[in-house]
Amino acid sequence: MTTSHRPQDRYKAVWFIFFVLGLGTLLPWNFFMTATMYFRSRLGPPQNNSLPEENRDLLANTSLPQLKPGFLDSIFNNVMTICAMLPLLVFTCLNSFLHQRIPQALRILGSLVAILLMFTVTAILVKVNLDPVSFFTVTMIKIVIINSFGALLQGSLFGLAGLLPTSYTVPIMSGQGLAGTFAAMAMICAIASGSKLEQSAFGYFITACVVIVLSIICYVVLPRLKFYQYYQQAKVETLGEQETKMDLIRRGDNCAKSGEGGMSKSSTHERPSIIAILKQIWVLALSVCFVFTVTIGVFPSVTAEVQSTIAGTSDWNKYFIPVSCFFTFNVFDWAGRSLTTVYMWPKKESRWLLPSLVVARIVFVPLMMLCNVHPRKNLPVVFHHDAWFIIFMIFFAFSNGYLASLCMCFGPKKVKPFEAETAGTIMAFFLSLGLALGALLSFGLRAIV
């Protein structure tokens, strides 16, 4: 297709749709994370006032093994991490191999509908009394389902954006960054209003449902836009040209080998090779993996344990972590992701400068660990004042958003157009791998402090 007939993205409609879809991939999970205190509050000792006395006696005398009070609460974060990261990694990997066999609409719409159902159930359960063991079990099952479908959604979305110009991966990254900022603001507003945990959590889950519905509407509208149609058609035509060339080569080979029976099997519809694509993008794939390994290694396992040294008895104690850790991280992470909309440096052609900047981020690991993290056993506190922690967090977050966005933008552009979707799903897999490795690393780093 000639560039002279390339349609314009009128009113930036496609850009906005990808932004909303990016928001929809992470905002629900960010609200789930924001409501962690609500979940843990329901895992303490059973509140017997909601049960008749004879039922309480029955529970007390049951032969089932009794859990120690607070046990489920104490293991909630660790189990949640495992139930979130393992499905995320496994299903992102599966999507890399199966996306060519499962229709795009089924992967994206099916995932959105499944996540919507899970958050609807979560909102309903806010109003339902469950014993701690049942509530814990149901919650972990929902986490597995949400992250499994979330992996399919995110991988498919990056693959879809890979078909469009480089700048159209940016709105996905920017939307994901805004999701964290939105959730952090909701946390601060809930603290300021003094709302009960149940009321705040119910508001989070209903808002998540609204955003998912909006994402579904946007995706349904997307195929109707001429700009999007153009690049979908361009992929089909490029693939057709590639197959035509292969067919001509095959015919020549058949003529040359006519006495040997020709070729045994047609490969006209040969799919892009994942190994061949990975050989072209492995540097960027490992770079985005390393970005998130470093980030999740210390955020929030280490950073959320930093204590203010200047708050005293003021309200700053209550707002210090929500503002200086979560809000600051998400705002500057979003700023870094969004900057790539207007400026990209290093350029795609610069092979080793971008990976060098990615590796340099490892300096933030000791810097964060030497802040006023408590409790601590081994390391001294070098950076006492709150200002040090906030400054480190600003650069830590900005570099995370900016470098990760560059990697995700450049990956699909290193390959041929008909391979771009597969390249996008591979990059999404390495992003998820970085999250999983970072989650495992976080246990060790927190223990070192």
C-alpha cells in the first residue's frame, strides 16, 4: 500500500483507544492492590457476632484443623504475589505461541469479559459475610483468574500495537502508568475522607468495572476506524507478498528437482518463527525484563517499609508512604512513559546505549535499601532525611517508565511488518518475566536489609 493513501488518525481516536485499553489492563489490578488492607482486614480472627451462638459452638468444636489467629493475614501478601506472578508469566508465554491460532477478538474481548466478571464478584463479596478461610480461598482463585486473563490481554494488546507506527505503543504504556497514579490518588482520598475500608474497597471495584466496560466499548469501535483498517490491511498484504516470494522460490526448486519428486510439503502459510524473531529483538527483550526486575525487586517490598524521619506526630506519618512512595512513583513513571510520545532517545538504531542505561538503574537498589527502611537487621541507614527517599523515587520511577516504554516501542519495529504482532507478544512475555523475577528477588533484598 502506498503512503500517499495512508489515512490520518482523525481526532487521535486510535491513539485514545489504545490509551484506554492500556488503562483497562492495569487499573483493575491496581485497585485490587490498593484494597489490600481491606482484604487483610477480613482475614483476622472471625467476627462471631454475625453467627448464631449454636453455629459458633459448632465451629469451635469442629474436627477441621484450626488456623492460628492472624495466620492468613500474615501470609496474604506472599501468597498473593505467587498467585499473581505465576499465571501472569505462564499465560503471557502461552500467548506468545498461541496468538496466531486464537482469534484476536476472542483473546482481547474474552479476557476483558472474564476480568469484568471477577471484579463484579469481588464487589458483591464486599457485602457478603464469609469465614476467613473461604474468603482467602476465593480471593486467591480470583487473583489467579484475573492475572491469567490479564496476561492474555496485555500480550495481545502489545502485539496489536506492534502492527501500527512506533508511537502507538506509547499510549498503552502511558495508560498503564496512569492506572497506577489513579489508584494512588484513590488511596490518598480514602485516607483523607476517613472512609471505612469496606466502603473504599467497594468504590475501587465498581470503578474498575466501569473502566473495563469502557475498554470493551473502545475495542469494539477500533476495527471501524480507517487508520486502524489501513495497518491491518498492510499486514495482510505484506504477508501475502512474502508468501508469493516463497511460492516463486518453491516453484524454481520444484523445477530443479522435478526428477526427485519436488518438495514434500507446501509452506505457503508458514507462520513467523518465534526463534528467528527473538534473535532480532533479544537485546530489547532482555532490557525490558531487567528494567522490571530491578523495579519490582525494591518496589514496593523495600520502599513501602521506609519510615519518615521528620513527621513526628503529624499527619505526614499517615500520608508519607501513600504520597512519597506510591503516588510519587506512579506520577513519575507515567511521566516517563508519556515523554516517549514526543521524544525518543536513544534511537532505535543505537544498539548498546539503551541496554547500558537499563543496567545502570541497578544503582537504585542499594540507594533504596540504605534509606530509613524499618525493620532492618543488617544495613546501616545512610540517607535519613525524607527528601533523599523522595528524590531517589522520582528518578527511579521516571527511568522505569521511560526506558521500559522505549524498549516496548522499538521491539516490534526491529522485525518485518508481518512479524510485528509476534514480536509484540514476545516483548510482553519478557516484561512479565521481569515482573516475576523482580517479585522473587524482592524477598531476598528485603531480607538483606
